[in-house]
Amino acid sequence: MEEKMTRKHIVNIVDREKLSITGVTDVFSFDESIIELETQEGYIEIKGEELHIVKMNIDDGDMVVEGTVTELIYHDSHGAVKKKGSILSKLFK
């Protein structure tokens, strides 16, 4: 758990078609047009078309998304309202 907190938060977008992100701590919701998640740096909304999560490892904090990325919006963790319960927590109750 301690290692997770010290990992760097890195976002890499290739041709707006493949997004790799590290430092992911939770995923709140996702569909083909928006993915809402939490990282060490705050909350992020990934907007686009035909978005698909092709890799997700919350233990390592790594996520890979494919599709057309049109927006990447950061919300300051201090100013954002934390959403109740993630998709993953609901699936693994």
C-alpha cells in the first residue's frame, strides 16, 4: 500500500486513440463516452467516443483506455465532491 502512494502519476496519450495512466486509485463509472476515476492527483474525467478500458489494475494503479479521447479534465481533490462507492466496490461486495 505504501508503494502505491509513492508511485508517480503519469498520463500518456498516443494519437488521441490510446491513453495510459498511472496512479489510479479508484474508478467511479465508465461507458463509451466518459470514464470517471480518482488518482493520487485528484479526480479525472476522460471524455471521448467508443472508449474501452483494455487494462485496469487498481492494485498497481495502472489503466489503459482505447478509443477517441476528446477531453481529459482534472478536478482538484479538495474542490470535488467524492462520489459514493466505486463501480469496483459495488461489483466485489
